[in-house]
Amino acid sequence: MNDVPDRSAEGRAARAAFRAFVRENHPDVGGDPHVFAEGLDRFRRGEQPENQQDQPEDDSRYDAPVVFVKEPGGVTGLTNRVKRWRGRKRRPPRVR
């Protein structure tokens, strides 16, 4: 079955390589559409694209500290959420 996620180390590495490839080469972020299409074909066949083979994994994104934000609960929290929601609804559109 294809809908069961592969939780092995190889599966996680393959998904990470696919996400990295898409982030770098997607046409919406300035990548070449032909290179992107070829890379997708290779991933579908189970291969890695040329520019993704034998690259070390970038762990720098995991170095940031974790920040927890405590918001008030109860009636105060409810009124704050309603105020934010109404503010977003009454805001003019950002499209000019």
C-alpha cells in the first residue's frame, strides 16, 4: 500500500531529500521548470536527482531556541481572540 508512510531511516532520508530538492528547484521560487520536472520524474522512479546525490544534511535549521508563548485563557483569552478575529475581518484587502 502506498498510503502507509515509510518510517525507516531510508524513507525519512528520501523524503528529506525530496523536500530539499523542491525547496531549491520549484519554479515558484525561481527554479528551472525543466530541471524540476526531470527531478520529479527521477524521484518517482526511485532515484535521486544529480544535484541531490551525496550531499550532507543541513542541520543548521535545528539550532534555534524553542520559544513558548503563554496566552491568557478564560474570558480574557476569549475576548482577545475575538478582537484579533474581528480586526482581521475589518482590515482592508492587501491586494492593490
